[in-house]
Amino acid sequence: MMKTYGHIIIGCGAAGLSLAYHLSNAGFPGGSILLIDREDKIGNNHAWGYWSKSPQPFDTIAKRSFKKIGTNIPGQQTVFDLKHYQYHVLHRTDFEAYVKNHLSQFKEVNWLTAEIENISEEKDHAIVQTSNGNFQSEYVFSSLYSEQEIVERSRLFIRQHIRSWVIQTPQSSFKPDAMMLLDFNMPQYNQMRYMSVIPESENRATIKFNIFSEKPPEKEEYDKGLTNYIHESLNIKDYTIEAQEWGIIPMTDHYFATRQGNRIIKIGIAGGCTKASSGYSFKRIQSHTIQLVQLLKDGWPPYADANSGPRFRLYDQILLNVMIRNAGAGAKIFSDLFSKNGPEKVFKFLDEDTLLTEDIGIISSIQSFPFLRSLVTLAGNEVNPLLMVKNARSKDPKQNSTDNLD
């Protein structure tokens, strides 16, 4: 006989652990939970960044929080003082340790290390078959997605490749109260490329190299780019590399189905929580998982759409179209956004909290022919966000895949 839980969570990344955390704070509506992941180790301690103007669930464990952020384009470096927002940097290992420690006090929480073999549903429950047994629950919340399927279904698709070095210097080299968010002062090679500098102290910082491209650059290219930036832009010659981090974020206009049938609910990247034009997802994951928990608590099915609405999907498609067809213009577009509007307006825009009148003002500040051409092309129905939503909702996913766990 299969063991039964209230809910099963597949994937113990940002989305799965956040959902478990919020379920615990709500008193576990639906009963006990089982968290399943392939392994109980993290090989890459990458960090999540997010901005907020109100307290977020994990602010207290953020590695760093900033009220000053910088941008840099050739000939114009600017440091902005944030009045209403803060920019937070949260390390995955800190997040995981905090949430697991929090969950350890509850008898309702169960853990399993196993491969997912199949997920199916019956009328009133879902069934998860694993390499370590079969289980059933009222709902299954899954972080699984297939990048190949996303690529096949996308009209616009690109990857954000990230490689970072954590460096230590013997001398004071950084200003701990300010981070460099976007430094475009480097060759773009018909891609969008920028560096970020996240200081932990006067002599320790994370240097992050971001490249938007279909295929990942060779490790040697990353290393050369990071070395040149540290030597030439930061004027640091003496340093040691304490740690290295990496990551890949799929950026797509694909509309993610929020559920498969009635009992299998998608979360994280699989549920549409990644902002298509920026790659940010952590804060959107919090909003989505809190919403799912509230629905369960109120006695409703946990059906909540994390995808952007049609208006903001169109904006994302415009920017993605530029990154793919004329990626070298991406630096100019984002530079215009920040320099002509200030970061707080841009953050509000990327959070999708702006009114249409505000959007018009922000978009009109971008003086870029590739951006305007992309706008005209998409407005001419080459890509129709309303039609894409309709088509995605009318199709069942091909099948579950274990290609990726968020």
C-alpha cells in the first residue's frame, strides 16, 4: 500500500523549500508534506539577487543588503541612492540551511532522496513513482521542467550564462555600502554582457560575469573576461580566488502551464516564476508560493498563475527579441532605462507594478533603433502574447521530465 501525504513537493531548490516554509507557517493546510530531491548536496553555492521596498520572507538571512547601486556604461558611471528599495543578495547555502533548520521542528515534514520516475493523477489524488518507492497525495507541487521542450515551444529563447569569482584582496579594494549592478564597460561581441560587483567587505567581493547567448562561452573566455575586468576596470592586481559560482537561466517567451491536470501543480521556473527579460525569479517565487498556500488555507484548489500578464509579456518579448537579434543593443537599452528613469522606476517596472501611463514614459525614454524595430515587429503580430497564452492553456504538457530541478 502506498504511503499517503497531504502534499508532495518535488525539487528542493528555491521554489520547493519556499513552498514548504510557507506551508509550515500556515499550519500545514492539507496535512503532512514529503519533499523529494535527487540528492542532498549542493555543488554550487550561487546567490540570488532581488530588490524590495517592503520586507520579504528571507531578508534577515541575506548575505548583503544595499541602499546604493551603480551602473556603468563607457564614459558614464553612476551611483544611485535607493530611497524606497533595498537590493538583497541571498546565498543558496544560507537559504537552504535556514529553511531546513526551520522545518526540522515539524513532525509533518518528511524528506526523500530519489529519482522521479513518473507523476500521474487519479480523480482525487496524485501518484509519484520514484526510485525509492511510490507515494500519493492530494496535490503534487513540481519544479521539474524540460529545457528542450521549452526551446521547442518558444518563439523567443536565449540563455543567461553566469560565472562568478569570489575574490579576496590584501588591501582595501571595495566600498562595502554600494554594489555595481550593471557594468557594461566591456566589449559586447554582439551579445549582451555585463559585470556585477557585490562587496562583502573592503577586501572581499563577488565578481559576476553575465553573458546572454544561445550557447555557453568556453570556460577560458569567462576566465579571461573576469581577469581583465579585475585588472583593468577594478585596478586590482593582487588577489586570490576564494570560490567560484556558475549558473544558467533560461529566458523565454514560452507560456508555462501552471498545472498538469488538476492535481499536479508547477512551481519555480516550471511554473513561470522567472521574469523573461531579466532572469530574476526569487521574489516572484515567494509571491507565487505564498499565494498557493493561501488558496489551500482558504479551502480552494491551489491554482495560481505566476506568468506575466499580456502587457508585460509583450514588453518582455520586445527585450528578448532585441537580445536575440541585436544583442549588442541590450547594453544601450538597459543603460537608458536606468540613467533616464532611475533604478526605483525600473525596479517597479520589472516588478510589473506600473500603470500603463508609467510604462509609456519608461519605454519612450529608450532611444534605440533595435528596440523600436522590435516593438514594431511584435506589434505586427509576429508574436501575439494573448494567442500564446490561449494556445498554452489548450495543450497538455507532453510528459514530465526530470531534466531540471529548480
